[in-house]
Amino acid sequence: MQWCLVKSLTLLVVACCWSLGAHAYIVNASEYQWLEDHPKVKVAVVAERLPLEFSDPQGQAQGYAVDMLAQLASQTHLVFDYHVFSSISSAVLALQQGQVDMLSSAPRHHRLSPFVHYTQATELQTLVAYQNLNHARFSSVEQLSGQKVAVVMGSSAHEIVAKQFPNLSLQPFTRLFDAMQALAQQQVVAIVAGNDEVAAQLRAMPQWHMQQAFQFEQDLEHRFAVRDDWPMLVSLLNRGLNSLEPNFSQQSYHRWQSIVATTQPSNTVSYWWGLGLLLLFIVIGTGFLFIQQKFHRLKYKATLLREQLDYWKNHDEVTGLPNRRHMTRLIADWLDDALPMSVLMFDFPRQNEVFENFGQHLGEVTREAYAKRVQKSLRRHYPEAQLGYWYHHYFVVAIPTVNRDKEVIAIAKQIIQSCRGWLRLEQLQLLTRCHVGYSCFHPSRDAIHSDALLANAFTALNHAVKDGSSICRYHPDFSQASLVKLTLESKLRKAIANDELELFYQPQYCLLSNQVIGAEVLLRWFTDGGAISPDEFVPVAEETGLVLQLDKWVFENAMRFMARYASQLAKDFKLSVNFSAATVSLGHAEKIAISYAQQWQVNPQRICIEITESAMMEQPDEAKASIQRMRDAGFGIAIDDFGTGYSSMAYLKHLPVTLLKIDRAFVSGLEDNLSDQHIVKAMVMVARSMKFQVLIEGIETQNQANIASVMGCEQAQGFFFARPQAEVDFVQHYLPKPHVKEPLRLVGS
Ligand code: C2E
Ligand code: CA
Ligand code: CA
């Protein structure tokens, strides 16, 4: 094996030395290996950039830069595969998306620099301004100030003048031909570009009467621009350039200039013949050719425009990535070909935060930065994968031939890894995070549409976000669960609108006096198919944002209850109302409570607002401020389900809480589970030390009531005392008749 390597290396060195003569080009072992691994280098060439590069009528890449590459190929054993593009920007985009590996002749440009390495300069041109012959001559750039000046978009001329002469009113064109045509048609007063390119174009279009106005001090350098993860290619090319014959560049450059020049009438044709032919040509052909030329130009322009429109219909304008429409079609094609694959959906929530807090510009900069990171990682580890932009802060990756979990997870991990860490954007620094959901296609067992495959990946992503996990694989149960949820949500919307909900009341007791001291309002939803538990529909309402309407409805009806039975309720009777976590942390709870209490003229001192321990911990600062304002307005505040969350005692101490409700999870073990007993005792002690009252929930037996009382719980609620009941039943059982003034009934009496 080693012997083979040594042998082939020796052969290669000898071959190179032989072919180069004096300028020996010797590759080392790692370069040799690289050449073996990369049998072809894809080169982007722009179609009309005489004499640098252009495509001949057969569609072959030609020109000075191509010549130079051919020379390098013969010396370095690199094999170049040319791809022709209609403009510099489309060639740059192709490089950015990994469709090609290098540009054959590129200026240093800020849009290009982040993802390429440049070789040393391959060619130098003078930067010049050209103008129409019939216009008074401009002699300096200052005279162009405020006037329209054409440049080629993305060219180094564009970069230089935009940066150094901000007073110029630049008009960028996709191609040099268009820019010069604009000058010929006097839409601009001048054009700034490389002298040789303008001169070559003028030789092809002699009817444009233009002259050089002045030269700039700066020169234009062109280089090879190579994808930034191939530094080896840069060093091979640089070495190749250094070993070129000293006069190769000059000879080749002039050759291309003269080849372009021969397309013009030859000087050797005799004057008379020329004149005669010219007259004949003018008489017969001018009109026809003029129309034909115009027609071809128009047709060409229309094709170009259509191509551009088509391109942007299928690509995201910020990142240049294939968009939703393009990706869906691509996946559909792969499905048609029964190609095994996986589809990964990515979520970058920080992009949304940036967009909401700092506006569109920074939002787009963030999107671009994420796209670059993911693209780079994919190109390095899995070049076949196709990255696309979905919408908002979502990206999608489709990977052909990979559908095994292990491989997909490894790729997803690589992408997550590439996005981890700090992202520096203008004045902002972001710590990035991302989630991935994926779905796989196995041709032998799945029959699926591209929309469904993508939707599955999206469902998996939602699960990952909800669980806080970084990667989640799609499971059919997810769709079933989402369907159930969707149906429930739409039914609930209707139920709220049609007043199909009802409030039930569960009495709360004083354990010392055995008297009803209040009640908790509990929401009920009766449908044709039976009652649906709030444990089932409240979380759905929370997820869909419906919970705000629900909490409003409950609170208003609770106040209506208090107003309706004001004369029958004992003076110290308190009604407890639940608020969901979302309503509290978004600051809606205080507005709802204060406005409805005022509207129904209910004294806030008679209302206790129940907030779960986890809701208080969700956004502690917002929750604390909101709770304080409700307390200031006079409402009592209870921590619901106490003991099930993770609240720190230090935090609770600073909350203006009046009541602590020990969760019913501890009650079942109260009679025989020592640790539950200790926990309840400890909770009572904590509540006492903080001057909170204590209510124990879920008491189902006399024994539990007794133990809770001995442990120091003052209040209790549970099936042992009474189940939640409809308003009519509650009023009938627990409130005195309006005309009879008697105290509330005791339990068992
Ligand atoms: P929660 O606030 O802890 O309400 C107490 C739950 O315990 C009620 O269930 C009640 O029926 C049940 N319960 C009472 N005594 C006993 C007992 O002795 N044994 C057992 N096993 N259970 C008992 P419900 O009404 O199904 O409510 C469940 C949860 O739904 C509530 O828990 C609350 O988080 C939420 N919820 C109910 N009504 C509303 C409401 O109006 N608004 C909001 N935001 N959430 C509500
Ligand atoms: Ca409650
Ligand atoms: Ca509770």
C-alpha cells in the first residue's frame, strides 16, 4: 500500500517536472491526496465578459481567464468543469449555494469575501470612466457628482466607486452590455468599468460613439475566487500561477483582445471593395438587420427578465436559498423517483426575537447569518443535502438517500453544532439555539405526498420545541394528537361564542368551625358527546391563545354571581377564581379582575385569585408585578397546586400572597405515607412563617380532614365536604333563601 503511494507520488513528481521543464511543479502527499479526492473542480464563467471570459456560439467557455485555467490544468493535474452564467451575480449565487467551486475571474467584493478565498491577482486593468462622444468631456470624478453613472452590479468597479465616491448617483446593471447601452441611450452620463472590458465591448458595437473620459488612480485586480473550505485548491492555484511562463499572461491577454477585434471588418480588405460592399450592405441589409438586431436584443432581454423572475419566484430574496415552493417541488420530484430521503425542519427562534425587537433589517441579517452557517456545515459534511428557507424563522433541509435515524440524527447534530454559540451582528450579539424535527421516507413502505412529508417534519419540530428537546423524529401519534387538538379548539371557540360553558361551585370549609367560608369557581363544558374536563380543554386553550377569552368569560360570570346573590352571601364569604398562567404573565389578569369587579360592583376583598405555582415561576418578574397590582387593588391571592412546582421559598417570600393551597397529590398519602405527612407539615410551617393562610385540596375522607386539621391546615376543600356543583344546586344547598336571614349551613347538619 505504502509502496504504491510512494510509486505514484514519484511518477507524478517526475511527470510534473518533465512537463514543466524549468518551472517544476511538485505536489506533496497531502496535495496529491486532495487531487485524488477532488477529480473535478466546477468553475463559474460569466457569458459576456470580453476579453476575460465569455461563452462562444457553441456554449464553450473561452477567454483569457479560461486560457489561464487550461494552462494551470496542464501543470497541476486539476480538471476544470466550466459552467456558464448570464451575470456576475448569478455566478456568485451559484458559488454561495455550492453549485460551483470557484469563479474564474472575480474582483475582491464584500458580498463575495465572506465565503471565498482569493488567489493572487491573475489580471490587472485600469479603472476608467467612459462617456458619449457628443457630450462635453469629463476630466475628473468630481464632475460626475450628482449625475447618473452606470456600473456593473457586483463588479469591483461598483465596489470601489460606491465606497470612495458616495456623491455619485450609481445605476447598477446586471451586465456590461446593458450598462453601455444605457450610456448610448443617454440614460446615464458615464460608465465606470475596467478599460479592457469596455474597449472589447466597444469593438463589438462600433455604432456606440463613446470615448474614455478619464482614468481612476485605482486599478482593478481580478483573481480566482475559491470556496472557503478548499484552501488546498487556493495554494495549488497560487503555485500554478507562480510557475507560469513569465510572458504567458501578456500573450494570452492580447490574443483574446485581437480575437475579439477580428470580429470587426479587416483592415486588409481593400478600401474600394470595402466601400462597395458597405454601400450594398447599407442599401439591402441595414433596415432588415437593424430590425432583426433590435428584435434579438429584445428577445434576449425578455428571456433574461423571465429567467430572473423565475429565479426569484423560487428563491428567498434575503438568503438566496430555494424557497418553500422550490423545496416542495424538489421533494415531490424525489418522491416521484422513489428516492429514499429525510426532511429536516429547523427553527431559529432568536431570529423572530431580533425581528420583533430590532426590526426588519437586523431580522434579515440574522436570517442570512443562520443560512450561511447551516450551508457551510452541510457543504462540508453532506454536500448532497439541499437547504431551503421555509418562512418566518424556519429552514428546511432535504437529504436524498439518507433515511436511517442514526444518520439523520448525526447530520442534524452537526447542523445544531454549527449554529451553536455567539452570533455577532452589527451592534448585536446573540447566543443562538435551534430545534430540529424530521421525517423520513422509505420507498418500500411509505406512500406519501410531499406536503405531508413536510407537514410531518413540521409537526415533529413543534414537538421538539414543546418538549425543549433539540431533535425530534416524527411519529404518527403526533398527527392524531394534533387532529384531536384542532377539533377541540374549533369546538371550544364555538362553545365560548354560544355560551355553552357553565360555572360550577365547590364549597371551601373552615376546619375549625366546619363552616362554608367560600367556594371555588370551576369551569364546565357539556357537549352532546358528554362533559369535557377542564384538565383537557384548558391546556388546549392555553396553547391556542383562546384562554384569555375563557378567563374573561369565567371572571365576568363569577362577578355576575357575586352581584346576583350579594344579599344572600355571608359577609366573609369569598369566591375563588382561577386564572391561567398565560393570562397572568401577559399582564391581562389585573385588567380583567379590576374592570369586571368594578362593573359588577363587587368588593375585591371578597375575591381570591388562584394562580398556579408554575404560572408564578414562568415569568417571575412579570407575574410578581401583576400580582402586586391585584393585591394593591384588594384582591386575595392564592398559590394554587402548591408543592407541585419548583418555586423557591426565597421568591415566594416576596410575593404578596394571602393563601397557600396544598395540592391534592399530597392528600392521598396523608393517612399512611410518612413522607407526604412530613411534606404537608413542612408546607404548613412555611406558610405560617410567611403569614399565609393554608387550604388543603382534595380531601376525600373524614380521616384525611382530621389529620389535615391536626397538622395545622385551617381550610379544606374536597369531595368529602362537597363536589363542585351547578349554580342552582349550590345556591339551594348553601345560600339562605333571600327573605330568610340565617347563617350558612354546617357540614352534616
Ligand atoms: P384546580 O384549580 O386545582 O381545581 C381543583 C380540581 O380538583 C377540580 O377539578 C375539582 O373538581 C377537583 N377536586 C376537588 N375536590 C376533589 C377531591 O376531593 N378529589 C379529587 N380527585 N378531585 C377534586 P376540575 O374542575 O376538573 O378542574 C381541573 C383544573 O382545571 C383546575 O384545577 C384548574 O387548573 C383548571 N380549571 C378549572 N376551572 C378553571 C377556570 O375557570 N379557569 C382556569 N383558568 N382554569 C380552570
Ligand atoms: Ca384552583
Ligand atoms: Ca388546585
